[in-house]
Amino acid sequence: MHVLGKIVSMAMLGCCSLSAWAADPWCSPGGSSALSFEWVSTDKAEPSKGNVIIKDASGKIVQVLRDVTNRHANSELLDTYRDFNNDGCPDLVVSVDMAAIGNESVEAFLYDPRTRQFAFSEALSGLGGLDLDPKDKNCVASYWKGGAEDMYYARHCWKGDKLVMQSEYNVSPRYNTEGEFQCFLHVTTTYRDGKKRTNTKCTKKF
């Protein structure tokens, strides 16, 4: 799916100053009413395929996000309340798929207060089980399951406009050549100051 094909701007708003950034109603406290989001399916056979129509408070269309996949196929479950890059402006996350094991894939769009448009984020969309880091607003968390006893977690933080991995953790069972359970292998990797550090341990507890 081409990134450029996702975004069709309906209004050329140009760049704005810092004061205009602060005055952006979408980025203001209680600004959730500044924009509305409507899901419009473009395929009757696959209602999860379509566009997100974004309107301002007056009802004017200000942007159309095209060729989006929305597994819920409705407007109500579009995630428009969380700020994923800590710039003070809520972003848009669309749930693309949810596997039976619980793995969720998403498409994430970051709001740019300079243009007052949402832009597709390849970095965030590439993270499974995307969520906010509860300990640091400048970071995000991701989670993935390879099985009931095989789990992966990762933590990424923003450095400027780049999302950088800080740590990852994986736990999975290990078996001997006869297929007998040996232990749960826990692997924790951290990335700091250009250095990678890995800690491995095998335990009987998950």
C-alpha cells in the first residue's frame, strides 16, 4: 500500500507559527469536538475497505484518508483520543486486523499542527499491538504473541521525528531433542548510547 495514496488534502492550510500551533483547536484541551471522523466503505463485498472523512466543527471536509482498512467498519471505534508522539495533539489509529490469538495490526496517522492534516506513520503502523507507554509520554509500547507461551514486548521512544527502539523482551519455551520441556527462555535487550546489551535467563516459571 503506497503511503502517498493514503492522504488527500482537501484544504491547503500552509505552515503556522508556534502561536497558531497552540491555538489549533484540535490540540487544545477539550478539542475533541474540533474534528469529526466518518468511516465510508468503498467496497460492499469488503466493508472494512474504505476512506476516513475528516470534517471540522462547521461540517466542512478538511481531509480524506483513502484506501484505509478498518476491521470494525464503523466510525465509532476509530481511535482519535490518544497522542502517540507527545506533541499535545491527538492522533488517529485504525485497527486493521485482530488475529484469534490477540495480535492486533493498525494503521496510524499522526496529526501535524503545522499543516493541520493527518499523515500516515509507517513507523507506528509497523508495531503490533500498539499502545502508549504508561511510564513515559514520549514512548510507545508494542506487544505480540507467537503462542500461548511465546510473547514479545518492545518499547520505542521519539527522538525528534524518529521512533527509536529502546528495549525489547521475549519469552518462549525451550524443549530438548526428545520434545521435553526444559525452561522458559527470557531474553531482554536494551539499546542505549549506541550499544546493545542482552540479558538471557532460563527459568521454570513463565
